[in-house]
Amino acid sequence: MDDVYLKDMIAATADTSPINLVTNNDKNKLMTLQIIALANDKDHRKNKLVDLDASLVTSSWQDMLRALDDTLRILDKIGVGTTSDLSLVSYDVMIPVIAATLIEVGYSKKKTDAKAVVENIIKQYYYYSSFNERYKDGAATKMETDYKALVAWIKDGIKPPQDSAKTGQIFFKGGLKWTEEEIVDIKKGTSSAIGKAILSVINKRNLIDFYNQDVVGLGSDKIKSELHHIFPKAYYNEKISDKYNIDSIFNLTFLSKATNNHIKDSSTVDYYRNIVGKMKTEDEFNKCLNGHAISDAGIEAFLNQDYEAFIEARVEYVKEILSKNMGLEIRPTSIELVARS
């Protein structure tokens, strides 16, 4: 494959959003060729992409771009924020797997109801793969396996086996791994696939800014946002016990920069009082906190400045959202069981 030829084709997509999140990034742009390779039963390994025939790339290019655009919009819809940036994508390799699948199953030509079925399957693939750390130890063989599994599921209704944590070759692994001792230790700035998936679960919800009615988070129709400590780090870092780190991912949510700066080093009680009666009613702000995956028990802990109880309530609520709201099967486990598996 002629590198100059590829650069010319990629340059033609420079202003196409959200595709440019892939094509304008040196790290990501080879995904375009991986999509084409997977969808055409060619070797998708990065060191083999140079062997792709230029005529195949040319003839497949528009289908690839359409599928890439559809992939980023589907991931955005399930909470990954991929029309803004790719920071919440658990594993980059899932993008070519999904896009190649969409090409093979003819997603773009399907009617709305049929598209919804495909999107639900993609949601399951994405979250099961993320929480089960599917690509933690390499991806090349697994990408092809999962691509074929997704195509068979969508086209023929052959759902991958999910009755055993030992199945290994697929992404279900008996359900979504939920190892609480590990999950609560995931911190802000993590590269953890599980951490990114948890933030995606939160981001999927209708997040309203604490101080106004702006929709916050990553993705379409949301204002520019940043991650904020719900129990502000500047105030609580020296006041909480060592049980849960102040940077725990369960102490984070998306807010506007202005709101984040306004809260700064306030206590939870102080900024609650500053909001209620001035920016929102008590009921409005409690509903706003619920929207940020903070349950009523979490709000009580928030007002009592009980950080441990808050983290435990939020862990439980996110788990409930995954199971009841998103329809995913949970596989509770422990560090000891994971070590033996």
C-alpha cells in the first residue's frame, strides 16, 4: 500500500467530523486500513497493512468511512463520547472491529428497528469487552475472533456462549466482571479499560450541570466539560480515611469548567447550600445528583460528608445501572477468584 496514496485519501477527510478524530491522528489513522482488512478477510495486523492492495483500499474507502462514522456515533450513543474525542474508548482496537462488522452486516441500509438491534449488540460487545479486559494481553487474534462472532450474532442470531468464565475466546466470559476491591481503587487519569467504561456509564446519563441547565459530559449536544471531584480534593484530601482514595473514579463526574472552578475547595455541604435556593430547588438539585449516578443513599452520605458511605453507595448504584438500566449481566467476583481463574 503506497503511503503517499493513503495520505492523500486521508487528507480528503480532514474536515469530516467525527471521522477526523481517527484520520487526523497518527496513532489512530491506521484503523482505516484495519477496518478494510477485517471486512475483506485480509491480514489486519499493523505490520501487514502495507500489503493491502491499493485497488481494494480505493474500492472499500467510502464504505469504510461510512462505517467509521456510524461506529463513532453508536459508541457516542452508548456513552463513550466519541463525537467529542476518543478519551473514553476502553480499547482502540474495538473501533475497527465494530466498523468492519457494520460493513459486513449492511448496517447503513437497515431500517431503524433493525439498526437498534445491531446497536444493542454493539453495546453488549463494548461493555463486556471493557469490563472483562478482553484486549489487555494482546489483540490481533481476538479482533478477528470477535469480528466473526459479532457478524454471526447479528446476521444469523448465533449469540456467543456466555455460561462460563472460562470460555476465553469470546468477550462474555460468563458476564461482566465486577471485582469491587479493584474497581474502587481505579483513579482519575486511569488508562484502565474498566475505569473508562465506568466513566462511559456515567457519561451516558443525562448529566445536567450543577449550577445551570447545561447538558455536560462528552459527546454530541453537550457543552465542553471536565472531570470534577464530587468531594473536592482540596477540601477533603487530608480529612478522609485511607479506605478509599480521594481520586477514586467513583468520586468523579462531568461538570463545566466554570462550575468546577466555582466549587473549588468547598465542602459538599457548603456547595449544596450555595446551589439550593439560588440556582436550583432542593428537589431539582437532588434529581440532578441522581442523574450523575448518585443515589438517594449517596446524597445522604454527601450531605453527611461521609466519604466512605458515599463511595459505597455510588459503586452499588453504578452496578444497578449496568444491570437494570443497561441490561448487562454482572459476574461478581473477588481478587482471590480472579487470581485463580
